[in-house]
Amino acid sequence: ENAKLYALADLRLSERKIELAQNNGDIGSWNTESVSDICRKTGEAKKTKKTQDAWAMLAVHLDKVGIGQKQISSLSVQDCQQFRAWLTNGNFSQSTQSKYFGLFRSMLKDANMAGHTAIGLHDRVNAIARGRATKEYLTQEELAKLFATPVRSTRTRTVFLFSCLTGMRYSDIRGLKWEHVHDLDGGLCQLRYKMKKTGFDHVLPISAEAREILGNREKPAKPVFPDIPSSQSVNYTIDNWHKRAGIAKNISFHSGRHTFATLALSNGVPIKVVSDWLGHSSVVQTEVYARLLADERDRYVGAVSLKK
């Protein structure tokens, strides 16, 4: 076994010598820049702002734990374990821990594949399990109760109910203009817009009830929902609103998207259709809502009985 390892090491050494000769001795930024700088540059090359921000924040975390200014070739297993412990012992949710350590291990793997680390560090530190995401949503009865409860901010009320009927995100509703609204024959209506989160073009058919919320058509460049409060203000209003309605859940604006997806599935809409409506790149992303419905099963155990 040792002989095989030495043979592989000699082979890799020969390959690296050839690479250095071809590049006039330049081995690139991996061994000349700090780990945190590599993170930032990796993020800058990503397409979406959310991913860019995640890599930039990873660099901040690595600097805080004290290994960000090291070169990647000098990182040790102990350094990696130190960062892992810092995440797991800090005030981070499990999904946040999993996200940042996953990005870190991805960078280590790329460095190892390029021959810039002596050992496969990504294989020597365990990943952090993502855990099961909690997605609060309203049942049909709770949605009706909320609809019947008055709220001071009519604009917040309007856009949140519109999200419950369409599954649209806050950012997309805020950016919706009348040029994105297409009324078709037969009373059908489609929204055609570019999703802020992914940057992908999206076509979303909406119900007559949702179209009624939009109101009368205005000039193409005019916002459909002008003067929408900030996301913080909207969530503050929604928090008070659902409490007054007697709903004991932690509801935010994004719960409208969860509500739409969950109620659509519970009413028999195929998961592929729901996935397309939400703009998911894969049905796997939509399956979390199906699991939410599965979690409701325990409530109905005993509903069928021979003695009733």
C-alpha cells in the first residue's frame, strides 16, 4: 500500500513540475493569496448576489476565527476543526453552520484537486448536517381568519395576501411593474418577470382572485404595488396582524410563499406544477413542502375507525 502511495506521489510531483514549467513557475493565486481573499474572489465570479454575499461572509468568518490570512497550502486539519467548532459553538442556526462549512470544504476540495494542499483536508473534517428546515405556513382556515382580520397597513395586507395566492417573493412583488402583467384571452393572466433571487426569466399564471388584487391597469413602467414598506416594516406588521387574528405561529412575509406551495399541494396540484410556479430549478426543492404535509399526518391518526 505504501508503495502505491509513493508511486502516486511521484506521479503527481511529475505533473506539477510540468505545470510549473508550462506556466514559467507561476502557480497562481492559490499559494500567493490568503484563504479569505480566495473566498472573496470565488464569490465575485458567482452569478447571483446571494451566492456572492455568502462567499464574502465566509471570508469574514474565517478572519474572525484566525485562519483567514493563512495561505491554503499551510492549512492543517486542526485549523479546519477549529473553524468547524467555531461555527457549531457560535450563535448560528444549523442551516447557517452547514452552509458556511460546506462552502469551506468545497474550497478545500478544489485546492486539493489542483494540487495546492498536501492532503485532502475536505475528507478529514466531517460536514455539518443541514438539518430539517422549518417553514411556517398558514392552513386554509388560518388564511381565511387572517383575511377577515383588519390591519392598519392596507399595502402590507394587499401584498402579503397576493404572495399567499401566487407564491411570489417580497423582492419580486416589490419589483413588479405593469409591463410584467399580461392579460390573455379567456380571463387568464400571466406575470412575466425576472426573479430577483436567481436572475432567471419566469412565467407565472395567476388566478382570477389574484388578478383582482392587482386592480386596473396602469402605464407599463409603473409599479403594480407602489410604496411598499421595507421588509422589516412589513414583517413587523404581519407579526402583529397574525397575533391579533389568534394564529400562534411565527409568520413572516416569506410564509406567504410557503402557504401557497403547501395549500396547492394539499389540494392535489402535482408537485411538478407547483415547482414550476415557484420557479424552482428542481422538484427536490419543492419536496420540502410535501414533507410539511406529511408531518401533519399524526394529527389525523384514528380518523378512520370501525367503532364510529
